Amino acid sequence: MNEFIEAIDRSVAVGNWYGALFVALSLPDICGKIDNPAENGSQRRYAAWFDRYIRPKYTHQAGLNSREEVFLSGNDCYALRCAYLHEGSDDTTCQRAREAVDRFHFLVAPRNCVIHCNMIDTKLQLQVDIFCEDIKQGVIDWIREIQNDGKKLAATQSLLKIQFLDSNNGIRI
């Protein structure tokens, strides 16, 4: 799992925003499957995992009555995941999982500025580095939570690994 977390960090560090977003949107899928392998359907696993570890960061008091508003739910994030990973799109209007967000606008803000989590009608504006960091932090929190679950920890260790060949054509692990 650390390799995926490092992939986000490296991508953000060099401004590989599409790569960072691709990995970040994949992680709730991976964690959800490890967390609840018996649950049928990736959408349910994804949304449940997202709602538990990420959604609180996207739930704020808003409006004149200061009522609690969910800016990004697990289902809407799953709809984004499907649109982006399968179609390269930010438009979720055709995604079955979509609840409230029709379109996502990701941006890179100027240094020392934050332009994040703004809902304009049914469009959600997100600062890509903050969004990726929020997902990454959710994964880190989840890893801490499963520290005493040997089966889940073993599953995180069995994820795909990219092996490097050294100059003598030997595999370095």
C-alpha cells in the first residue's frame, strides 16, 4: 500500500496531476475490497469506505441555517472514479452511482491559495492536490485502524509490486 501512497506524493511533487488523481481515485476501491471482501459490488464497497474515511472532510456547515451539507459522498466519488478512470471525463451525469454532483472541476491553485470544495449548482470545484492528500490521509488512517488485523495487513502486502532489474539483469525487490 505504501507504494500507492508514494505514487501520489511523487505525482503531486512534480505536478503530474492526472497521475495523482488516477491513483487517488483507485485507492478507495482497493481499500474497500480489502476491508470488506465479501461485499458484492465495487460501488457499495467504494462508497462505504469513502463515506467512513473521506466524507467527513467534505461535509460542512453551510447556508443561512448552517445546516450540514455533504459536498462529496461516496457514491458521487464513485461516479467520478468511473467517469475518469473509464472515460477520461469529469462528467458524471450518465453514471448510475451519481447522487448530487453532475460535474467536477479540478484546479491547481496559485501558491499559498486554497480554492477547494466549492459547489456551484451541481458542479463541485476541487483543488487537485488537496483532494489527493485527503484520499491519501484516509488511506493512512485506515492502515492505522487495521494494524491488528493480520488478514487485512497481509492483503495490503500482496498488492501488485513493480520489480526493478539491476544492471546485471538480476531482480531487485
